[in-house]
Amino acid sequence: MNKEFLQAIDDWLYEFLLKTKPIMPTRIAKWIALYYTDARVRKAYSDIIGVKMGEGTYANIGLSVIPLGKGEHVNIGKNVSIGPNATFIADSGANNSPELNKMPYVRDKLTKYAPIVVDDEVWIGANVTILPGIHIGRCSVIGAGSVVTKDVMPYTIIAGVPAREIQRLTKE
């Protein structure tokens, strides 16, 4: 086999996956959106898991979104870099515990559904967790392993658990 033949197969598979997206079974489509090896294909399928990505934005393998699918939960701007195993939690609650969900503090303070917005030119490190309703400002950097519990100002580096400001960035 030669390189051109293998490239032709890869091109055919890419086109096949794009053409069959409307009829792809949901379970398979979600797997493709999360784990398929070609970032272009994962991006093309991202709306199936509730993510809208701008031009030049790609997520690494293992992007998790909660809830998975059924509407837009995460809106990501242009030219955003997303490290492997990033988790966007737009819906948080004690799903399996009717008793916990009835407790006022849990119901009023901890249970939350709110979309997540990531502005243009952001860099999100590996294994970052972003909680419901967070807005990440333009040209921000989120350090690997961080848990983002509050909005992030533009041109800011944050890191930690919970994430906090490390440094402000300046334009040259």
C-alpha cells in the first residue's frame, strides 16, 4: 500500500462521516463527537453533544459536556484551544437523590442549569472542569487541572482548585 491510497481512504471516511451525520444513530454520533481521532470530525459532530464551536476552534479527545446533547449548552468562540479531557458542566444536580434535591440549600444553591460561554482566543488546559453559567473572557488561559467556579475576566491567567487569578495579560 502506498501513502496516496491511505490518504484516499482517510478522505473518503471523512466525507462519509460528514454526509451520514443526519442519519447517524445518536449513540454513535455522540461517541464520534467525543472520541473520534480526527478533530475536524469531532467538531462537525459537536452540536450533537450541545456544543457550538467557532471558526478555528477544536477540542482535544475526551471533551465531556453535561448534559450531553438536547440543545446548546456550551458556546465556544473562535480560535479556542481545548486540552484533552476538559469537562463542561452546564447542568449540575443530585440526579439520583430525591431527598437531597428537596433540601433547600441543595435545591437553591447547588442545583443549577446555565449555559457556558467561552469567548474567542481562549486556551483551556487538560483536565479542566468548568461549572454551570461560567463566562470565560477573551484571551484567557485556564491552567491544566483547574476547576472554574467563577467568571474569568478577559486577558487573565487562572489556575487551581478552585481556580483563581494568577496573572493579568497585557497586549504588546
